[in-house]
Amino acid sequence: MINLSILLIIPLVTAVLVMLCRNAAQVRMTALLGSVVQLGYSSLIMFDYMSQRAAGNKSPMLYEAKVSWFSNLNIEYYVGVDGISVAMIMLTAVVVMTGILISWSVEKMTKEFFFLIVLLSFGAYGFFISLDLFTMFFFLEVAVIPKFLLIGIWGSGKKEYSAMKLALMLMGGSALVLIGLLCLYFNTDAGNGMHTFDLMKISHMHISIEAQRFIFPLMFVGFGVFTAIFPFHTWAPDGHSSAPTAASMFLAGISMKLGGYGCLRVAAFLMPEAAHEYSWIIILVSTIAIIYGAFATLMQTDLKYINAYSSVSHCGFVIFGIGMLTKTAITGAVMQMVSHGLMTALFFAAIGMIYERTHTRQVAQLGGLLKTIPFIITVFVIAGLCSLGLPGLSGFAAEMTVFMGSWQNPDTFYRVSTVLACASIVVTAVYILRAVGSTGMGPIKNADYLTFKDARWNEKLASVTLILCILAIGMAPFWLTNLISPDTQIIMDNISRSVVGR
Amino acid sequence: MGIEYLQIMKSEMILTGIIFFLLFLKVWDGIKSNNSLLHITNVLLFLNVVAGLFFNTNGELFSGMFHTNNTLVLEKTILNVGTFLISMMAFDWLKDHKHLLEFYILLLCTLLGMDFMISSGNLLMFYLGLELSSIPLAALCNYDLHSIKSSESAVKMILSSAFASCILLFGISMLYGTTGTLNFVEMAPLLGHGNLQTLAFIFVFAGFAFKLSSVPFHLWTADVYEGAPVPVTAYLSVISKASIVFIFITALFQLFQNYGPMWYHMLYLSILLTITVGNLFAIRQDNIKRFLAFSSIAQVGYILLGISSGTIMGVSSALFFLMVYTFSNLGAFGVISLVAAKTGKDKISDFKGFYTHNKFASWVMAICLFSLAGIPPTAGFFAKMFLVTAGAAKGNYWLISIAVMNMVISLFYYLKVVKAIFIDENERPIEKLHGSLSLKIALTICIFGAITMGFASGLFEYINTITGK
Amino acid sequence: MLSTSLIILIPLLPLLTFVLIALAGRKYFPSLCGILGTLSLLTSFLLAATVAYDYFFVVGKVGEVYQQIIPFKMTWLQFTPNVAIDMGILLDPISVMMLVVVTLISLMVHFYSLGYMKGEERYATYYSFLGLFTFSMLGLVMSSNIFQIYIFWELVGVSSYLLIGYYFDKPSAVAASKKAFIVTRFADLGFLVGILVLSYYAGTLDFQTLITRLTTPTDQLHSIMAASFLGCSALTWGLVLVFIGGAGKSAMFPLHIWLPDAMEGPTPVSALIHAATMVVAGVFLVARLFPVYSISCPTALDIVMWVGASSSFIAAIIACTQTDIKRVLAYSTMSQIGYMMFALGVSRYGGENGLGYMASMFHLFTHAMFKALLFLGAGAVIHYVHSNEMKDMGGLRKLMPVTHLTFLIACLAIAGIPPFAGFFSKEEILQAAFNSNKAIFGIAILTAAITAFYMFRLYFNIFWNKEYHAHGDSHGGHDAHYGEAPFTMKFPLLFLALLSIVAGFIPFGKFVTSDGKFLLTEFHPTFSIAPVLLASLGIVIAWSFYKKESAAPQKMADGMSGLYRGAYHKFYIDEIYLFITKKVVFNLIGRPAAWIDRNIVDGFMNLLADVTGKISFLIKGLQSGKVQNYAAYFFAGVLGFVLVFIYLWT
Amino acid sequence: MNDIGLLHFLFVSCALFFIGVYGFLTRRNLITMLMSVELILNSVNINFVAFNKYLYVDKLDGLFFTIFIITIAAAEAAVAIAIIINLYRNHKTIDVEEADSMKF
């Protein structure tokens, strides 16, 4: 029988073991082992989940476990998963494992590096499985500080500035979440004057519309900061570009998903009326983010900045899909989260591999690398194609689902914004091809590029894993949709019910 | 009869005993080596902590002047533990100091004063305890006789605290004049009539606020903290502050319950000012003691936030926070005292690259700072969450928003220190410091407390139940 | 009928070769990859041929009407209960016809490349890409679902990108591939939105359902007619947007700019992708949705017609002035596709009106043959001369007789000289145009004449004009030896030449018509006199100009210098685009966006931090360090409380 | 009417209080500041005694409090003087304005 807490125990044990290790080699092996076990267990969960659903298990959350934690505040350790969280868990597991593989050659303070990475993953797992808002918030914040240290210590460029900015902006976001959380808490009623943090319970209560009007923006913007919602996205470019490879992978692959997941699972799910009222603002903002992120990317000359801004644009699709409030669009948003997580992780991995060899990320200084490091550049190209939405790779399925879902929203404003969002795929093509073309193709800029060694086993393994996942989603998106759409249906029911109720 | 006295005044008795024993040692002057003296004292203090846990009863003496109950025992235990940790940390600083016994005698006198103060049921007793706990502290601040800063801080301490207690006394005298009694229980129902009483209440409140160092009565804090020797600073920022919070809670909830709405708004004002001003000043500090002083001012704001809810929840979360705060803050001060004792450096910039040679100390510092900043998974997160939650019960979300936003600012300066320790390069970082065993033990206890206490939900629930009574 | 699994094999085999070569082939058996690819293509060609036979002669026809058969279909991505992307195979006359064409040409190109690409560094990669392209193209033509067609649409786009950029160390090639992809991507945006519009109102993505719902008076049809945006009905919008997609792929004016540059790719690739198959995808798409266009929304069809006609004319003009032989061919391709487009445009659904449709498909078929032949021939020439420029050529007829002969046949075919293939198809297109729209007919016939002229200009410049003398710079200056290409390259030429002779005699109206019924096309000699004469006139002019070196063309060029320069510079369309992208998009949108992001949005965040710092600096005076001030503040605080809580307190 | 009542005492003590505060805030000599603290304390004492004498004659809380205040004031003064002397050793002055090395 599945026990979700194991998902938290494995990283903890790994972290402790890492701290006990003698030398760097042991550390790496331990961390890798832990992540592999975690991946195995996550996939076990996924398959078991699928089989249970197939067997007709209709309960909204599976593997629920509930332990009273601070009884006098009704705080519980309450975990459980639905399709969406399962998808997120799988994403996290994959990205963590590949991230550890990619950062195999970290020499400086190896132990601390891997310790922090494992701690970060601990936060992410906890966030995705917890159904108690307090616990959720706890894990949300657990995942912040490791980033600060990772960027600050192992980063490059103006790392102090970026790390501080990232930590503060994310903390500002979670502060907003906290305020919203407290207001929400005191607007719930669990009988005899008690309140509750229990997400499922709250979803059945009716929060007064006035309270929702106040809480929803706090929650949505708060989580939105994590997923780089416009105009609170500026931590992303600096953070990504200064971070070490693995950290960038986590930031874009996992951390930005925490926000999207929160927006969906907490904000939209618990406060449907407000979601409806603010929907047009969400769409407006996310459309701006999509277009403007894309155009801002056009001007970037640093590979990591390019990917960071494109992440802003792509995560715009997540918010966009959620804001559309149609089942298909929300499904698309979740797919986009998964797809973007994998794709951007692959992208950063490739950039990291290139940077490790050329020691520059300036597009202008690169060129013709396809001759010398074909594997890495191929990976780079695949990531790029995925990001510009090539069919057969995950990006396409996700974005198309978002578009189809958005178009079901029969209102000129939404239609126009959908068209604009679609238009961004052209711009995406432009900057991706620019990056790919001037990095991998053309004449070789620098003589010593000829001496480069192609990817090592760990890098190959990491890239191949990610590519396989991307292909799996891109070639056969139906399994992913089957996994998540029942639960988006539940969310939609909650939303539409409340709106009909109005 | 007698045994009852012993039982009810147990901790005070024990403390007095220790004080006299130390005095005797001083007079006898038999033991020459500082280390053994220090070890003896530490053992005594440890026994004091242990003894504080057993044979406790509820009861009162001297017609309600002195009373004790589980909550008070808990509070005294907190103080004892804190004192014990501080004396463990002071080892490296004291072991080549001439008059270390005086240090301990003064220290324990203040502790005794606090014990009396927090278990007082009468303004006279309260005043005696207060003075007993503050006058020797001024002397302690001046303990490094030849340091200019030390003496200056002592002067500031004694003068401003004298002034403050004058105001307090004036308020008390007016309370007495309007009610004719000094006993909390008798006085409480008679309050709430007429401006004279309100004036008196404000005076008394100001006296408390001064000791709590809440804005605008806080200005002495930073200077005194900066000048005083590190262990004394730690003592000031943790123990004396905690004791004042305890008695403050009693005063507000028992004595001034009729002024409920008024003191809620007073607290509202002081919370806003305290948190904001504390943070704003903390941002620009480079001296780490001064920095911690301002950060502790900001922390007081959060404690007041919890208290302002006027609920059991608020009180218990305040107590819980103080426990966590004791461990976290003392951990940080432990590292600082180690550095100060070995190198005499006390600037944040001196800590650049500290991690390169002092891994353990750096982690202790980092974790304690995160706990102060309220970052999970440290206990500080839970403590702060509970305070804020308790405060939010009033539904004053603007206050909450400002408090929470200030948490972000505070994170900035805590991270600044962490950054200096872990990230910044330094060509000549502080080399490996070999602290004494007792210091190491103390640090370990602190870090353990700072991490685990948050998950020990039983503790919090226990506090909640006993404060409920 | 062939079993479904075999039909699926047709596209799958190239895919398998792609995967196999990409993963293993390049490393372990690079030299064999060519053979492997060719064999797998041969197999799928044979399968396709069998399918075609079965379809046209055995199972396809039910009561005089060719049915649409869907041997295979699976749900790929479910959006809503009734809207889903299916992966399916749709067999009907056009798809089967395309099946044959694609596999055939692809086979020829594979075979040809064995010789042409010999010794290339990335030989294996080349074949893997060819496999990928063939797979995508086959998937495209067999799509049963409008979204499926979009998917493969993108895939052909990317494989064309990869193949154009095959010589990736040539900056021009990289630029060209980028340009091709982005321009078509831009057009695909229209396609995508069009799909969204149509599918929303039709409530389905499946071709058959979509077409029935949008052609017969159902409530879907009414709703889509009713819904209007900016004065046009949603249906018009949808169809026009879809057509934009098609125009992009088919290099219709003004989205044609990528096609000439695409010639940077290896010549066989140009033959396959940019002459025979991918570029006609747009025509195929319109033909696929033809019922909707013709029955429900003739307006959109008129747009198709005019775009087609104008592109064919402009392209023809430009082709007259180009000196790079591949570019000439590229423009002629564009012009011929324009022919197909307006043929569709002038046509209507069913019966006699369907002539244009039939003719268009017919022309698509024959054009594939002779245009591929032209490109392959040009490839042979370039292989020999190592240059694309006319001035480096001339008098090659003795040196490479086979190439010369086949090239001549192809030229005659495209010029529309009987009895070659081009003649028949073109003649029917002209007839359809004549029947429906005289203006279009005028343009068409004029274009036909110009076509003949520039094709023979090309022909004479390559094979006659001056004596060939090898120039030192290229290939170590080999002297003018007998330079015929190897068999692997010769065979496709001959085979295609044969086809371009006989293909015209296929009674096309029997098989491919707008409504699947039999359409009798009678042949009017009287009608076809005019076109043939004009074509011959063009040839004669070309002969007089270019048979020998002469100053005449130069004089002529100076004579109409304005037009000539304009045409030579492709009417400056590239420059306009360059202006729009570089100046407008980059400088007016991109740069400001980046600037705003750094300085305003991000600046605001930093400003918050700075302000906090400033404030804390400003209030530092409170902590004056003087104990008396402290006491004063203390007392002031007390008084403040007194003020507030005694005097203001209520 | 012209016998001395509570208000007179309160007036005196009040005056004394403000005189003390004024002195504390203005005089720059540490010893003088200490003396003004004593003034305030005495004003408090007067309060206590007066209240006790006029209002609550039956109980002696006020008197006790006064005695304690006097004692503690003495102790406080002792410690303060000691500290001031030490300050004088270090600073060579007892001007309070000089003791502001720690600020901001």
C-alpha cells in the first residue's frame, strides 16, 4: 500500500546521509541513489494511482493520511494526491534526478550543494502532496532558502544581487500568501468556534464573496510571484542566469510550478466566485506576460536570459489557462506545467553543458558548436524545438490544449487574447531559432572550441531521461490528460457549481 | 507551614542558596583556578534548572503578594535554562577574568529579582523585583571596567532605567491613590474610572514598554547592547526581556483587564512602530550586537502582536515564541561571544568567509538566524506563525499585513549576515576558533532546540492548556 | 483491399529509417544508410502503388463515386467529449494520388542522392532527415483530422528547416533555414486560429464531420454564418485564415520570400521538398476543404483565386531575371503552384464546374514529375560545374547528353508543348479559367508564355550559349571532359523524363474530381492553339536571345530598366520584410520591452529596496547616542499616549 | 479652607516631578541628573505618604512603599555613582554629552 509520507522520508534520509558522507564521490552517489529511489517510488505511486482510477476509485484524493499536528489551531499533517499532484511529483522526481546528474562535477563544497538540493526537493514534494494549507505553506517556504544559498555560493555573475532579489521577492510572495491564508482561515468555520486549514473541508464550505474578493488577489499574486507572473517576474531572469545549472533547472522546472499549482489548487479551487470576477484581469496580465516575455526574449544575448524570459512567457500560459476557467484550458495549464518543467530543465541542462565547456553564454561568442559537441547541441536543439511547440514534443500538446480550451470561452476579449497568445508562438520560433542557429551552427567562432569533449555519461543520461519524458508526453499526450482531466473536472465542478449558485 | 514556604518559593530559595554559596566561595577564596569555579557554577545552574522541574505546587504567600502556578514554573524554567546556557557560553570569555564570581553573583541576583517579579501579585513586590533585576544589570554592563563602550552603556542603562522606573513609580503611586490597594486582585475591579487612573495606567504601560524596549521607549537598547559584554547582552536581550514579557502579560490580563480595548489600541500603535522602526534600523547596522539589538526590538513587536489578541492563544503563542527565541537568539549570541572572546571582532563584515574555517559555528549561526527570521523548518517559523495567527484573530488584517511584510524586510538583514558568512569572499577570513567544550554543548542545545521545538506540537499544546487555567 | 497494418507501414517505414539511422546508423553503419533509406522508401512506394491500385480500381468506387475510406483511426488527444485530435488515415482520390506522388518522388530523390551526396560528411544524417520528411509528408496527406494535418504540417516545416540548414556551417544556409521556418510559422499561426474558429463552430476536428456539418444546412453552419467579426462571418474568417496557412507553405505571394532562399539546401532536397511535395501542401489543404470553400463560402475561394493568379504572374516575371538557376526554378515552382491555386479558385463543387479542381490536381501531379526532373537535372549540372550561376555554364549539351535531353523534355513539359505532360494539365486549367473568369484567363495565358520564355532562357544558358570552359577556381580547374553523372543520378532523370512524357495521357478526370464522380474532359484543339503558339513564341524569343552569346538580352534589360531592376531585386519584397522585422519588431517592440523590463518593472522592485534603505538612513538621527534625548523621546512618547488616549479617546 | 489638604501635597509632588524631569532632560552633569532622578522619586514618596495619610489611614501600604523606594533609591544611587566614577576614569569627564560614542 502506498504511503505518501515516504516521499518526504526519502529526501530527509538522503540529506542526513549526505551530511554523514566522507568524500565528494560518496556524496554524489548517495544523492543520486536517493533521487533514483525517489523516482522509483514516485512512478510506483503514479502507476498504482492509474490502476486505482482505472478500477473506478472515484474519491477526489487518494492515499489520504491525516495526523493532528497542532490541535488547538486545527493544524493537521494531511497529505493526499490527485492526478495533478501525481503529475507534479513525477516531474519533481525526474528533474531532481537529472539535476543531480548534471551537477556531477561540482567541486566546491560538494556536500553542502547536494544537501541543499535534496532539501529543496523535500520542500517541493511536501508542497505537492499536502492538503492542509498550513503544511502546504510550510513546505512552500522550505523551498525558498536553499535557492538563496545555491545561487549565492555556487552561482556566477552578479550572484549576490540575484540571490537576494530572488529570496526577497519569493518571500514577499509567500508573505502575501500568508496574509491570504490567515484571512481564509478565520473565514472558515469548523464548528464550536474553531477554524480549519483543511483544503478539502474548505472547498465544501462557502466563503463569503466579500472575503473572497479580498483573499483571492493575495493568494493568486502571492503564488503568482513564484510562477513569475507579470510584473513580479523580474527575479526569474537574474535568478536563473546567476544560478548554477542544477539550481536553474530546479527554479524553472519545479519552483515555478509551485506557484502555478498553488494558483490552481488554492486560489482558483477554494475561491471560485472571485476567480470568475477577476478572471479578466488574470487573462490580461498573463497575455501581457506571454507576449511581452516573448518580445523581451528577442533582445537577450545571454543564453540563460533567453531561456529565463521564455520561461516567463511559457509560465504565462499556465496562468492563462487557469484564468480561462474552462476544463480544457485548466488541463492544458497543468500539462504546460509538466511540459515546461521538463523542457526548461533540459534547456538549462544543455546551456549548462555548453557553458561548462565554452565558459561563455553570450550568443555572439558562440557558433559552430554542432561540429565539436554534436550531442549537446542536439539536446539543445530538441529543447528549443520543444519550447517552440513542435508536434511530437510535449510543448505542443500542452499549448494546443490551452488554446483549444481558451477558445471555448465565447467572448471577444478572451478570443482576442487567445489569438495574441497564439501569436507568441511565432516570436518563440524567432528567438529559439536565433539562439540555436548562432550557437550550434555557422562557422566555428573560436579555435579552441575544436578541443571540446562531448557530453560525459552523466550528462548523457540526464539529457536522455528528460528527452524521453518529453517525447512520452509529446507522442502520447492522452495518458497525461487521462491522468489529470478527472481532477480538473472536479475543480471545474466546484467553480461552476458556485457560479450557478450565485 | 515551613515546608510550604520552601515548596512555593522553591526556585527563589534555590537561587538564594546558590548566591550565598558563591559568596562563600568568594570569601573563602580557596579555589584558585577559574575553570573549576566556572565548572562548579555551571553544574549548580544545571541543577537549578533540573530542580525547577520537580516538586512544584500552586499557591500563594503573604496574602497574595507572591504566588506561583504551572505557567510561572514554566516561565522560570525558561529563565533558568537561558541563564544556564549563557553561563556555559560565557566560559571562554570568563575563564581568564579576575572577578568572575562577582559576575555570577550579580547575574543570579537579577535572576532572583526576575523570579520575584514574575510571581508577584502585588505592585510593591513587583517593584522590588524589577529594581532587583535591573540595578545589578547596570553593574554587569560595566563589567569590562576598562572598555569605554562598556562604561558608557552602563551609564545609559542606569540613567534611563532609573528615569523609567521613576515614571513607573509615579504611575503606581497614582494607582494607589485612586484605589487604595497594591494587590493586583483587589485593584483590578476598581480600575477603569476617571482620567487620573488612565494617566497612571499610561505611565505604568510606558514603564513596561521601556523594559520591553518597544518604540518609542526603545532607544537605550541598541547602545546598551552594543557596549555591554556579549554574555550580558545576551542576558539582556533574552532573559530580562522574557521576564518583562511574562509580568507584562500578567499585568495586562489580570490587573488592567478593564482597560482591555485601550491597551489593545496602545499595543496596536506600538506594534506598528516597533516592528517597522526596529527593522529599518537593523538594516543599516554593521556591528553585529547592535544589529541583534534592533532585530530583537522587531521581535518584541511580534510578541506584542500575539499578546494584543487578548486571548489564551495569544499568550501561549507568546510563551512558545519566547522559548524558541531563547534558543535561537542565544545560539547566535553564543557564536558571537566565541568570536568576540577569541578575536575581539564584532562587525558583520568581520564574518566574511567565516564558513571557510568554522563550519559548525557557521551552521549554528545560520540556523539560529533563520529561526529568528521565521524560516521553516526551524522552530522560529512555527512560533512566528502562531503569533501572527493569534494576532489575526482580531481581524485587523492591515496590522497583520504590515507585520508580515516586515518579515520580508527582516529576512533581508538576516540573509545579509548569512551571505557574509557563507558567500562573501575574504582573503583573511577568521581562522579556526577552538571553543570550550561547554560552549559547544550550549550551541548544540541551542541548535537542537531551534530545529526540533517547532515539530514538538505537544509542547505548544501543553503551554496552551496551562495558560488556559 | 490492403490490410490496415500495411497501409500504416507506408508512413511508418520512413519514420523507422529515420529513428534507426539517427540513433544507430550515423555511428555504426554510415555508408549503408543511403541504401537502407532507399530500400525502405522503395517498399513504401510499392505499398503505396498497391494501395492506389486497390483504391482506384477495386474498392474505392461505390456506384460511380469514389468514397472516403478511413481504414484506421485512434484518439490522440481528447479536448472535450466530441472535440479530439485523432490520428487516422483518410483515403480518397487526392490523398491516394498524393501518396503515390510523394513516395515516388521521394524514392527518386533517395536514389539520386546516393550519387549526389556521396562522400558528404553528414551523409547518414541527410538520409535520416529525408526519412523524417517523407514520414511527415505522408502523414500530412493521409490526415483524417484537421488538427492532425496541422501536426504534420509543422513536422514537414521542421524537417524542411533541418534540410535547408544541412550545410550548417554556411551562414547563408542557416539564415535561409531560419527564414523558411519563421515565415511558414507565421502563416501557420493563421492556420491554427482558423482551426480554432472552424472547430469551435463545427464542434469537431474530424474532416468528414466538419465538411458535412459546414456544407449542409445544419445548426453548426447557421451559427458559424451568424457569428461575425469585423463584418465578415466566422466561416469566412476561418477559411481565409486556414488559407493563409496554405499560402505560407505553398509560397504564395506575399509569403513566398522563403522559397528562393530555401535553395540553399542540397539540390535533391529542393527537388523533393521545394518543388514536388511540401510546397503543394497548401494546394492540398484547400483541396481537402474544397467543399466547404466552394459550397459555403465562395468569397474565400475568390481570395484563393486572386492570390494564386497574382503569385503565378509575379513569380514568372521575377524568374525571367534571375541568374542563379535554382532560383529560377524556385520562382517557376511558385508560379506553377499559383496556377494550381487559381485553378482551385475558379472551380466550383461538382460536375462540370469541378473542372478547375480536377485540373489543379492534375497539374499538381504532372508538375511534381517534371519539376522534380528539372531540379535533379540542375543538380547534375551543379554537381559538374560546382556553381549555381548561369555565367559559369553554357555549352554543356555535349558534355552531359543525358542530362541535356531530360532537361529539354522537362522544359518542354513545363512550357506546355504537346504532347508532354504539362500541356494537358495546363490546357485544362486554362479552359477552367476561360469558363469562369476571363481576367484570370488573361493572366494565366500570359504567364504561360513567360514561363516558356524563362524556362528556355535557362535551358539555352546552361546547354548552349557559349562553349563550356572549366574555370580554375572551382574543383582544381578540371578541363572540359565528358562529365555525365553516375548511374544513380542518371536513372532518376530518365525515369522522370519518361513520366513527364506519358503522365499527360492519364485520364485524370476518371479518378480525381471534386465530387468523386467521373468527369469527362473533352479535348478542344481549337482552344489549345493560342496557348501553344504563345509558348512557342516565348521559346523562340529565348532561342534568339540566348542560343549564342549576344548583347540582345542586355539591350532589352536596359530597354525596360525599371521593370528589369525591380524584377531582378524581386520587387524589393525581401527588403520590406527585413524592414518590418528588423526595424519595427526588433527596435519598436522588442527593444522597448526589454528596456521597460530592466528599467521600469525591475527598477520598481529595486526602488522599493532603495526607498527602504533611504528611510532607514533618514531616521537614523533618532538614535542620537545622547541619553537625554532618549529620555526626552521617552517622555514625549508618554505625553503622546496621554494625548491620544485621554484627550482623543472616546 | 486654609488648612492644608491633599491637593496641596499633590501639587507639590507634581511640581517636584516636573522639576525633576526638567532637570534630568537638561542638566549635562551626570551627578545632577542623578539628583533630579531623586527629586522625581521624592515626588512619588510624597504622593504615597499623602494618599496614605488622607485617604487610606487604616492601612500602611503607602508608607511601606515609601520606605522601600528610599532604600532602593539609595542602592541605585550607589551603583550609579560607581558607574559614573568608572566612566570618569575612562572618559576623564562626567559630561553626559560626551558619552555618545555609540549612536545610529
